[in-house]
Amino acid sequence: MGKWKWSLGALIVVLAAGLFWGFHARQPQGPAPTGNTGAGSSQHPYTIASPGAQKYEGASAWEKYVKKAEGSPKDAAAQVDAAVASFVNKKYTDAVTYYKKAIALDPKNAQYPAYLGNVYFFGLNQPAAAESYYRKAVQVDPTYGDGWYLLGRFYVSEGKKSEAKSVLSEGLKKVPKSSPQYTRLAAYAKTVK
């Protein structure tokens, strides 16, 4: 069981890395959708080109992960799998539902609100909701460097460089210097002028 959780964690990190890479190139695509239709923006801002992502692609994969999540309503990892499959298949409102279930099951896991922020930002083009979940991630675990990184990238993408500098500086004070996330956060902070 421990090996499976480690593998799931590694896959999620790889998928998150794909999101980070896409974050850099994201350009706003017009006004945010007014309804929560699940349609997302008409132009997907990135592709997930990471090993393992293909296991979530397609209707049959999506159905498999959703069925597993519905059959294991108290398993946060199953909810995250369904959320990732929903996100990869552009079923953004479903991804929101499953990430919210995972957060309710494991409220101390800072990754889940960060990933939910990505769904709101990349999929649903709802920056205000994205910002609140990125902030929640760093509130849940102030040492979660990727949460600070996402929040900083969010502000840069939205043209709010002073806010980006502020949160990146705050993150660098809270993330342990021994963490690989600290190194990535520090490197990114140096690029924000």
C-alpha cells in the first residue's frame, strides 16, 4: 500500500510539473466564464506531456477512475485520481468535485487545494477562485514550497508583480532551505523583476 501511495504522489508531482510549465506560457483568453459549465476556456493553455498522464486520458480511463472514487468515498487518493482524470479529460467541474472531496477527507494535505487552484485557473478561467485555493494551500502548510511557487506564478500571470514578489519572499522565509522546493522557489523568485 505504501508503494502505491508513493507512486501516486510521484505521478501527481509529474502532473503538477506539467501544469507549472504550462503556467509560464498562459495568456488570458478573454473574460472568465459566467457559469460553472465545465467547458473551460476554448483554447486549452497547455498540454500535459508527462509520463504517466496518458493513463488518465480518454473516456474509459475517466470512467474507471470515477467508478473507483465512487466505490471508495473515504479514500482521498481515489478522489484525487478521479480529479486528475477529470482534469486531463477537460471535465473541469467534475475535477472540482473530486478535489473538494479529497480536501474534505484529508484537510491537512496542502497539495489538494493547490491542484484545485490549478483547475480553477487553467480549466475554468476563474482566477479569483484559483487565488483563494492557492492561498489555502500555503495556509494549510506554510512550508509547502510548491504552493508558494504556484501563488507567485499566479500573480505574475495576472500582471501583479508586487504581490508575486511579496508572496515569494514570504515563502522563502517559511520553506526549509534544505527542501528541493526551496531551491525551485528561490530560482523563480530571482526571475521576478
